[in-house]
Amino acid sequence: MSISVKFFARLREELNMDEAQLEHVTGLTALQVWQKITGQPALPPKTLIAVNQEYASEDIVINDNDEVAFFPPVTGG
């Protein structure tokens, strides 16, 4: 029973990690996943969250075997 956590772009560089595993706990939200893995109380401003490759909010409840990804806003031109 675990959750796969991924970090992209600037977040990966700042945290010095690209992927982590976390034991699933019933009722765990995406924000709590961030807090447990990083030790930081809040997400950096404008951080995007995806759960199973779909955009989600920080209060979404994470299920066993979910993939949670955190990444900064995408820009381009």
C-alpha cells in the first residue's frame, strides 16, 4: 500500500529529488503528501498538482496506488 510522488522542473531541482514513495494512510490529502515528503508546511505559490495525470486541488483525498505529481506552472512561447 503506497503512493508514488513525483516532482518536476524547478521543484525537482529545489528539493533535490524527482520521485518518492509514501505509505498510504486513509484520508491523506495531496497537501499532506507534500508536507510528509518535503517537511514544508505549504506548497510554493502557484504549484500545480496532478493525481493520476489529472489536475487536482491540494485537498483531494489520495487513494492507495495513486500517483501524485507536483510541478510549477508551465510557461512557453
